[in-house]
Amino acid sequence: MKITLKDGSVKEYAQAMSAYDIALDISEGLARAACAAEIDGKVEDLRTLVEKDCTLHILTANDKEGLRVVRHTCSHVLAEAVKRVFPDAKLAIGPAIDTGYYYDFEHEPFSREDLDKLEAEMKKIIKEGNKLEKFTLPREEAIHFMEEKGEPYKVELIKDLPEDAVISFYSQGDFVDLCAGPHLMSTKGIKAFKLTSSSGAYWRGKSENAMLQRIYGTAFNKKEELEEYLAYLDSIKSRDHNRLGREMELFTTVDVIGQGLPLLMPKGTKIIQTLQRWIEDLEDNEWGYVRTKTPLMAKSDLYKISGHWDHYKDGMFVLGEEGKDKEVFALRPMTCPFQYYVYKATQHSYRDLPIRYGETSTLFRNEDSGEMHGLTRVRQFTISEGHLIVRPDQMVEEFKGCIALAKYCMETLGLLDDITWHLSKWDPENREKYIGEPEVWNETEAHIRNILTELGLPFVEDVGEAAFYGPKVDINARNVYGKEDTMITIQWDALLAEQFDMYFIDQNGDKVRPYIIHRTSMGCYERTLAWLIEKYEGKFPTWLCPEQVRILPISEKYADYGEKVLAELKKNGILATIDNRSEKIGFKIRETRLAKVPYMLVVGQKEEEEKVVSVRSRFLGDEGQKPLDVFIKDILEEIRTKAIRKEQTAEENK
């Protein structure tokens, strides 16, 4: 048989050989470094027998898929360590992931001390150097095998496989785990690893299932690579909005109030207020929107007309019980059907369209408790929601306008380079999830595809991510941990006008169904705040800061002058405070810097005599003395233009 290697060279063998033996024949060094084999493009175990002509690439930890095998093996070592240290723990699943691996266990929550014990045990297991051996069993024998070991989650996984399936296992010494592989030849192939954290996780990701304990870890080929990654983890933890937002007193949560129901504190509220006023003025004054204000709840009758009762009821907070209560209400998960009735309250002609309704909408969605995280995944949130009622011939241009508005908002916030564009399509294999005919879906998806292509926006297409009534453009971004969230949505709807009997009178006097665009301009305010915290590490652009200037009198003698400066700043709408404490000026400056305030104005004898202020900023450090009116003029221009100034580095700030 002929084996074509990565460099194009060909090896010939008279008999079948394992991928490992071929690696050994090529080079002993390659065999020692080998993690897996890519055979005709498919990643396989090194134990795989090669019996015919093929292309073969021996993977090492320097290859992405090779490193994935190292991490997968490390998850098995973790599982063995848990069974040694905590024998009563039950095994669930332990896959490799992009950042390392995790393993789920039925057990009490793991502390950091527990993770340290497990790391020590893992080092022992790795040092023992047991070979990983693969074996298979028929399905019924595999079930019995895992039942005898007292592993109910493994039994459930096996029972979900076809009756004629042959089930594979890997052993390493006395430890055996259900697994399809591939794996390293022995545990000694693991060079550098770390257990990074633990958290709760529902079995199979469903809230109705048992809550398990998930241990996260990572592994690398070299200690230096691991240390570099751990340093990176420390850096992103310092930017995690859930941590930084609380430290900066932007928001908090309270158990007795509930998960996913954050309390915005005064500073966080001021940022949201600034964003909201900007968006409302932008939409109304520059983009032709008219504002509505609609109820936070409605009878189930409304949601039955819209289709949400059939397609989205599990995600809603329902008040009352059908069959028992005279009327059943639900908190709104969206605003669209409410704004439809605003439209229906007046008859419209073709000359009236488009009508662009905007509303700052508070919405409620019954997210799983395991999905809650800070401000990014909550049960009550507020969005810059809007619905455009348009003639069919206006749809394409209005849809482009919605994209342009969203793009402008992201650019102004400094977030444009962080987003990805997605065409979210229906899944024709899951028809019950959607309303409407295939022809309508194919036509509307083609329109959106053409728009994104014409605008030169790079995008990917996601099957099954459409709303039940139409395809959409999703604008996504990743948080510091790499998890992707949808920030802005623009949906094409050619169907709901029919269900709500919406129409306009055309030039012939006939009733015609309009099209509808569901959109947000900036998205959810809470999620955007989380994004901004992480993007800027709490050092917001000046126009967004809840405290833009802090005045620092050198001593109590200059407090009166400081108060005069404060009054003048406030008169000009600048968000300013004064630190009149009897502390040394160096201490006040350090505290102001830690509070991430853009500007501090130091005032003393010279400043009072000359009616100036000594300016220090996050951007240039010591900017010297300026007349107060000049400083006010400069900062007002910075706020007006929503400028994003380059921050001074820590070294420059010394």
C-alpha cells in the first residue's frame, strides 16, 4: 500500500500497519511527539490500522487537532483523579474544547482547594505513565459493564445509541471510561496542564435535568505556553464585566430578588441613561422614528395571534393558569404586536409609509437559571426596539437603513471591529418551528443575502437561527471568555401582517399587506453595558462616563475655589464631583486614577490666584494648567463628538 505524507513523499508497505508504527518508521522523534493521525482528512487514533492507500499526516501537539487530543486525554486523567479522591462521584461527559477541556460530575461543588488536590493526583497519574488501551463491547454488554461500575450517566449515553452499535472504551491502568477517542498512547504525553475553574452545569444542558459540577482545565505542550495562557486568563478576568462592574459599583445582584434581575446602581444607571437619550434623539431627530409607549404585559389572546404562544410560550413569564383563571396574562418578551395595534388604530395610505416606530422597551424572558451571567443573560432587560411598517417596494432600502443605523451605533461606541455579521436562516428540516411557506423564506433570505453582499459586509449563514416568522441579520460579539452573544438583530417579516390583518390603501384604493422590519439600533442596554465594560476595562469614553471630572483641592484652604469650579462644570452639564477629604493630594490622585475618571482638576493657591485648573487626564497624563473656560470648551467638544481618545499606558502614566 502507498502512504502519501504531508510533504508529498510516498511510503510503501507490504502489510497493514498502525498509524503509530508508520510514525515510528518515519522517525523515532516523530513517534515520541505524535498525538494522533489524520488519515484521508479524518482525525484518527494512532492505534488505527492503516490497510490501504491513503494520505497520512502525523499530528503533534503543535497541530490544533493534535493539541485537542492531548486535552481530551487530560480530561480522562482528571476523571480518574476525581474517582480516586472522591470515589462516590459519578462521571458524566468530558470533551476537549477550544480553550482546553472540561468534565462533568455528579458531586458536591468543588472548591479551589479540591481542584488543587485533584491537580496533585493528576500529576501522580501522569507520572505513572499508564498506556491508554482501546476496547469495544456490544451495546448490551456495555450497558451492563457501566451499570456494574455504578455510572448512571454513562449508561444513559449508551442507551441512546442504536441497538446494533459497538461501544468503545479506553482504559488507563485500572480506570476505564466510555469514549470514542482519539487519545494519546499513554498519560506521559501530557506535559503541562492546569485546572482553571469549576461551576454548575445541567446534565445535557437542560434545566429539567440534574445539576452537575463541571471542572474546567487546559493543557499545552510546553510549560511556557501554559504560563502564557494563564497570564492571559488573569488579564481577561480583570476585564470580566461581572467582576469589574461590581467593583466599579455599576450594578449588583441580590439572591432574594432573583437570578437574571440585576440592580443598576447610580453610576451604571447614568451610563444607561446616557445611551438611551442618545439613541432616542438619534432615531427621532435623524432617522425619522416616532416614539410609542406600550404595556409590559398582555392577555394570552395577543400572543396567540402573533404565534408566540405556540412557538415561544416556554420562554415567557405567564401570569395565571389557562382553564382556571378568567384571563391569562404574560409579561411581554417583545414589543412587536403592541406596536402593530398602534398602527391599526389609524387607517394608512401608501403615502404614509414607511412608518418607523421606536420604543425603549423593557422585556421579560424566562431564561434557564444555568444561563444567567451578569448583564449579558438576564430575565428583564431593556432594548432600543423598533418596527418599521413599509410597502413591499420600500423593504430593501429600509432594511439597508436599519443596517446603516446599527453600524453607525457600533462605530460611535468603538465596537465596530469587534462584531461579526450573520444571516440567520430557517431550517426546512424543522418546519413545525416556523410559519409561512418555503417560497417566502427562500425569497426573503435571498434579499438579505443580496443586501449584505451589496454593502460589502462579510457574513456567515446560520441555519435554524431565524425567528419563527422570518430570517434576520444578527450582529454578534464575543465576551472576554470567547462566548458569542447577539448584540443587534434586524428581522425581515413578510408574514405577521397577515395574522394581524394589517394593511394600507394603495394608489388604486385596494387593501395591501405591508412588510415589517423588526430591529434594534444598539440592542439590549444591559448587554451593551457589559460589552463596554469589557471593551474599555471600565475606562469608558468621556461622554459615557458617569463621572467625567473630579476636582482635587490640594488642601482644605482651597475647597471654596474647588466648589466654584464644580458649580461652573455642572452649569455646563459636565458630570463632576469634588474630593474635599483631608487627604494628601498624591492619595487623591491615585484614587481618582483607580476610579477610572477621565479628568482630574487639581486646584491650589496658584490655580485660585490665576483662575485656572491643573489638568490631569487618562489620555495625556499631566496636561498642565488651563483657564477653566478653555478646559470646559475642550471637554464639551469631546463629549459632543463622542470622541474615543487613546489611553495613556501604565508606563507612560508613571
